[in-house]
Amino acid sequence: MNRTAWRLALTVVSLAALATTGWSLYAVARHYDAPQLIAVAVFLVFDGIAYACLHLASEASAAGRSAVGARATAVGMAGVSVYLNDFHANLIHGGTPASLLFAMPTVGLLLLSELSWAGPRAEARAERAEQPYRLPAFGGWAWALAPRLAGSTVKARAIAHIEHGPTTTSTVPEPPVKHTASEVLRRRFAEMDPADAIRIAHDAHPDTPPAELASMLITYGVHVDAVQVALVLGGRPAQVTVERGDTDDAPRDALDDAADAPQVSTPLTPLPLTKTDAIMAAASALGPGFKAADIVDRVQRINHITTDAPYVRAVLSREAKKAKPDGDGRPMEGGFL
């Protein structure tokens, strides 16, 4: 409904504009004693050619061709028509108002036609994935407060658009981004539990000392030290390897099953240290003159157990009381702070 109303309004305006400018051109032709039929053909030639050239320019733009020639022809024919309208105004001594009255319908009709065909041309460009340059919308306040900066920004963007060309969507898929093995492993180890990473590195290099394993893991983004590597590997189940000789030492009359060595069971994994055991081990390792804060730091760093100074003092006091019956009644050597 809206589309039909728009076309009807455009048709009415077009006929009115052609009639106004056509009468002016007809009067000029009759001024030079042109026959009536030729006088009618004059305005059809000028305005009709300009209107047809605009239509051809729109079709060229929609098809991706250059529309410079069609637009230049339309502007030229419209310019000649406006000149003749101005000449007619001078003939009747109408001055500038008469010139505008006779000429502006032609100019307005051409501008209206150009704007009405801008939408289909934009849709055709969008189907070809073309992105023509458009002025950035800074707003009136930006142009009023910083006109020079706004103008330089528009110019810079226009130059960048000209140098890099219109943005088009390529149908060729982009090549996949290549990553090195170290980058992939670094991302994988970063998401992994450090203990699991240590065990994987140990399985790959079972004879490597903890210090070298720690250095190797640091290169892959796992920041551990030699003590932490040793603690993780020390808590793994012990492995017993049984080597058999090439000759069978069993008697010839012994049964086949009797020749097999007895199965050796794998010892159980040692239980993890409790907080009390970790505190006492740290106190023993630090020796006399230690502080409760030193024990807190060592237990956190070595055993990954969080505690505080009051709790450390309480544990040391409790363990000292347990040791009193076997001791001589004196406090623990070195004491604690």
C-alpha cells in the first residue's frame, strides 16, 4: 500500500514538473518560430534524455558497471534545459523569480529520481558484498565544536577507503592458523593440574632428576620447583621390577608352576602428612631458634598445607607436653616464638 502511494505521488510530481518546464521550453521554441510539433518535442528531448540517463545510471550501478557517462549526460542535458528556462524568464522580463520558477522543477525532478533509485542501487551493492564509503555520523554538535578535527577525520577515512578499496567478502576460506607443538602443549599444561603435568613429564623421562624436570616443565608454562617435583613423585606407588635369567634354574622334575617366582605385591601408597606431622617435620628441619612464622611458611611451601602461627604454637606446645614423661622436664630445645 505504501509502495503504491509512493509511486502515485512520484508520478503526479513528475508530470507537474515536466509540464512546467515543458511549457517554458515550448515558449522558447515558439519564440524562434518553431512549429508547434517541434516545440513540443523540444522539452521531451531535453528533460526526457536527462531522465532516461538517470535510469541508465541506476541500472549501471546495480549491475556493477561505471555510471559516470550516464550521469554526466544527465547533468549536461539538465544544464541546457535550465539555461533555456532562464532565457525564457529574460524574454518575459521575469527576472530571477521567473528563472527559478521555470528551472527548479527540472532540477527537483532529476534529484528526486536520483534519490529514489539510490535504494535499489544500495541493495544491489549489498548483494555483491560491496561497501561504498559513507560519511561518518558525528552529529551536529561535533561539527559545531570541532569542525577542523571532524573534517580531517572524514578526509582520513576517505583516503583509507580509497587506498584499501571497498570491503568485500571473499568466498575463499581463510587458511587455518598454524600453531607450534610447544604452543599447543603450553595451553594444555596451563589447564592441567601441576601434579598431573609432573607425572606426565616423569613418565616421558623417568631417569631425569627433579631439578631438570622442573626446568623442563617451566618451559611449557608449568611453574614448579625441584622440591615440589620430588614431593609429587615421592607420593607415587613404588614400582618393583623383576628380572628373570635366560636359563631356568628349577629342577627338571619340578612342576612348571613351581618354577615361577612368587608374586611381589606393590606396597601401598604412603598416607599424606597431617597438619601436625608437617608442623613437627618443619620444626625438626629448621632446628633451634625458629619462629612460628618460619614454620607456617615452610609448611605452605613444602607440604602445601595452610596454617597460622597460633595453631603452630598450639601444636608445638601439645607435642612438648606429650614428650615430658620421657624427657627431663625441660622445654623443647630452641623453643618457638
